Amino acid sequence: MWILKVLPRKRLSKFVGKWAFKRFPKALQIQINLAYARYFNIALHETEFPYYDYNSLGEFFIRRLKPSARPVSDKPLIHPSDSQIVQHGVMNSTILIQAKGKDYTVEKLIQIADAKEKYSNGYFITYYLSPKDYHRVHSPVSGYITQIQYCTGDLWPVNQWALKNIPEVYSENERIYVEIATDDGPVGVVFVGATNVGSIVLSFDRKIFTNWKLKTMNKVYDEPIAIEKGAELGMFKMGSTVVVLYNKDIVEKFKNQFDIKDFVKVGQPLIK
């Protein structure tokens, strides 16, 4: 995997992103979409539109689902994405686990001034979205979006090789942090970019997008944006990772109630 270190990862990702949204003649595009769906065993009965109505592979990739496909639990905490949970647990101060023998800190993942104060001894969950997954990310809680942070960075892959060999890969990659204020304190949702992720797009603020020429920046909303549990936050235009951060008050409130499974769907309950 040494070739990953010399590849122009950001330029490659832009190229792949543009190619994915290229429109081929309709008959060919239908076959491309169907081949992709069959290869990754995508549940076509769940998609908002039939596979042959999407005009590019990229459009099919960021497909919405039928409203009935992902019912939202009445529990106060839910899973934000169709994904595999690769790591989770209570943080030791602000330390998160990347892989066995490798960790990183909240302060490096999100570079807001009070990151340690907000999330020390909280709970983290890392969700990996594979190419077969639905690639829109939804709010795990109800509350108000108070601020976001865009961090420029690299675009290393986030596969098992990278997690074992690239130190602090989530903190090295391009990412967007979304902070949601709740009655129990802040919850953070971090969209982490990766190789061949064309871009990350936020549904509530289309002025912020990744893998372009933006510099690291914070944006605080003068009027916080109301968000309901299960509502769409944004999307990956190729696969990647989401890290959700819960503060220590939530950990204490729901102590011993976290119900973690290997594979989860949007809207499923996080707690028992």
C-alpha cells in the first residue's frame, strides 16, 4: 500500500468526483447503475427513484431513500447513518481510539477552543460508510445547530490499512464538525473525508463544501438552526466516516444504556 503515500490524493479525489457525475448515454448509464447496484448488493426497493432514473453514478450514489425505508426510533439518541461501527467507547479525558494501539484526541479532531471542556470524558462512536451504504447523514439528536468548523487536510483512505498505518488519520483528513445544542449539552457530528470522496455537502448550509480552496474556518450561527432527530445533515459524494461525540452529561444520563451493534441503519436507537 506504499503507493498511497505518493499518489496525489486530493487531485485524484477531485477527478473521481467529476467522473462519478459524468452523464453517459441513457442506455449505458442504466447499465452502469444496475451493475453498481448488483455488485454492492444495494436494496433497490428502498431507493427514492428507480435505478434507471438516475442520470449519473454520482446521483445514484447520493440517492435518497423512500421515507418509509428508515423509520426513526422514539428514543432520544439514534444512529446517524447506514454504516459499520468500527470503534466506540467512553473517552479517557479526550482520547478517542482509532485502532488497536493507535489513538487521537478531540482537540486535534475538532480545533474549537473549548473542545476539551465540551467533550472530556464523553462518549464517541465511529461509523464507517462503505460503497454499498446510503450516503446521507442524519442528526442523531433533536436540537439546534450552533456552529460548524471546516478543517482543511489530506485525503488518506479510511480503510483498515490506513487505520493501522496512518497515525491520527481522522485528524489529518479534511473534515467538517457540526455542533448541535441539546437540553443535555452539545453533541458533535464530524464528517471525515477520504480518498475519492468528491466532497462533503451540508444540507443546511450549501456555502460550505470540501476538497476545494477553503481554509480552516469556524462559523457560528447568530440564529441557531433547528434540527429534528433523524433530519438530514449532509452527505458524502463518495464513502467515508462519521465520528459522533457525546458530552459527559449524556454519558451519565444514559449510563449502561448504550446499545452498540456492528452494523446499523439510520434512525435505529442508540440506547436501550
